[in-house]
Amino acid sequence: MQIKTITLISLVVASFFFAGCDRGRAQMGPEEANLLGIATYEKGAYSNTGALTAAVSTDELYPRRNVSGDKATFLWGLFTIKDY
């Protein structure tokens, strides 16, 4: 029983080690957080929204002068809240 447990733990640790995931810390890439596509948050995105999304800008909701360029997308791109 202990050998099966040790083997399972070592396989999980090896899969994390060899996955090559940088967890969004790439130097030139955008900073992004994704929760199974249900909710996605991008810092400093400043990218166009698609034609099939209901996009709302934060300056439409309340007046601001200092925008951050962040974008939050919900339900696989169906709704988008952008700060630019």
C-alpha cells in the first residue's frame, strides 16, 4: 500500500515538474488568470473585443481618468468588462 502511495505522489510531483507551465509569469506575455474559461482576467490587455461579446467599458459606468487596461471576460467570452 505504501509503494502505491509513494508512486502516486512521485508521479504527481513529476507531472508538475515536467509540465513546463510558467503560471503566467512570462516576462513578455500578458498577465492573465483563467478559471476554466468561466472567468478570465487579463492585466494591461488593451485588446479589441470580439463581435460576439456583450462588452461594457468602465467609463460607461462611472467617470474615470486613470484607466488600467484590464479586461474581465465571463462565460467563455459572452460578457466582457473592460477598463479602457
